Amino acid sequence: MAKPDSTWLTRKAAIPLNWEVLLVIVLIAAMVVGRVLSPVFLSPSNLGNVLADLTEVSLMALPMTLIIVAAEIDLSVASVLGAASALMGTLWHLGLPMPWVMVLVVLGGACAGLLNGLVIVKLNLPSLAVTIGTLALFRGLAYVLLGDQAIADFPPAYTLFGMDNLGQTWIPLPFVIVIIGAVVFTLLLHATAFGRSLYAIGANPAAAAFSGIQVQKIKLQLFVLSGAMSALAGIVYTLRFTSARGDNGEGFELSVIAAVLFGGVSIFGGRGSMYGVLLSLLIVGVVKNGLILVDVSSETLTIVTGVLLLASVLMPNLAARWRAMRDRRALAKTA
């Protein structure tokens, strides 16, 4: 009997388990635990709540994925959401028709993203520092517009959209926007030259520029896109809760970044997939909903988000170190 090829066996054992497969396993495990913790967890109405609560975070996570793949970051997304909500209430009270209000709010979000992009690209400043500053700036503008007041007299036809389901299903209508956005952004990242340019920029921006990629222009477009999507999230959030407030969306930036990084996107850029981010969003939504059903405090939910954020940074680095150590041992044995 022929002996098995030891080289082939070693190569087969060295193949790492795909990160997306691991996320699917974690998602299934989280749903099983959620069902054990609460008998209503898998009910259609509660699953609808999971998707509804994920809507705004998902809308902001889609462009954030592109930004982090390109080795940048935008910490101002939640503040843009709050400013968009405040602007929406202000314009509505000024008497503008709701369709025009929505268009102007999205344009306002795009202008906020343009400000981020121009400062980062033209002044060659780190996006982390710039967007920490604009995080405070946009949140301050939201309070300037509304103060501590709330506007809640929006037309019922629009607020029903924020709270209604798709036909006879348990899928919330606002989540349909997320589904459409997920398809568009997945194709954009994985099936276009623009997406390939993002990976090249994230891996080595200097080499990408020498190869003819317009690095500064693409980064500027990413931040404009992020601002517009954050403003759209602000519109959806306002309609879902029928309230325009300056503090809407506070703290959402942590959930957005945690979902993107836990989805396998490298904080250093150049690696990651939209599939992993979408799975990660579902995991975050399922875990938070399960904890809420068992009356866990909001402080604990914040801790869970922090743990996910820390794990998403540590785990890839630990895995890389383990692989490097394994390769060194293999070389030593071969020698």
C-alpha cells in the first residue's frame, strides 16, 4: 500500500478555516443561546426587532467597510446621523415638503463627508484625528439646531414607513434599504475596478498611486459617500422613533466599527470582505437583542460592544503570530 504524501497532508493541515465560515458558526451559536435564554427570541416579531435595530448601524457600516479597506476611518458617522436628524426636524418646522427635506438632509450629510475628506486629503492629516474633531463638531451643530428639544410631528405616512413591515412578512420596511445597500456595496467592493483600487490603496497607497490609481480622489469620494449614508441613517432613525433630536445615534460609531472589524476587515487596510461584515452585523444584532430580552443593562451592552471591538483587533494579530511561529517551526524541522 502506498504511503500518503506527507507534504500534501502538511499543506492541507495548514489551510486556515475561512473567517466567514467561523462567523456563520458564531451566528448559529448565538441564535441557539438566544433561544435558550428566551422562548420568544426566534418569534417573527422579535426577529423583526433584531433587523429594525440593525438598520441604522448597517447603513453606516456599508461605507465604513470601504473606508477601512482603504486604510482610513470615519468616527463622525454617528454625529452626522444626529445632525441629520436635527436638520430634518428644523427643515420640517420651516414648512418645507418632506421629500425636499429628505433630499436636503442627504445633501447635508454629503457636505459633512466632503468636509472630512477635504481636510484629510488636502492637508494630508490622519483620518482618525480629523474625524474625532468633526465628531464633536457635527454633534455640536445638532444641538445648535434643536438644543434639548424634540420634534415629533412628522407626517403619519412617513412615520408608518419607519415602523411598518414589508407586506405580510416580519421584515421591517426600513431594512429593505439595507438589503438594497448590501447588494450595491458588495458588488462595488468585490466586482468592480473601484473595489480593487480600494484594496490596492489599503495595502500600499504609494504603490497604488504609481500604478495610476487616483488615491486622493477615491478617498474623497469615500468620505462623501459615508456622510450621505449616515444622513440617510439619520432620516430612517428619525422616522422609526418619530422624533428628531440632537442626541440621536450617540455611541453608534462604536457599534459600526466593531461590526466592520469583527467581520474580518483589517484595521490596517487592504484586507476584508463585505460578506464578513454582513455576518458580523447579524451577530451583533442577535447578541444585543438576546441580552435585552433577559433585561441586561445598557452599560453591559456597551461592555459587550467594547469586547467585540477589542477581540476584532486582537484575534487577527494573534492568528498572524501563531501562523508565523508555525511556519518557523516547519522550516526548522525541514532544515
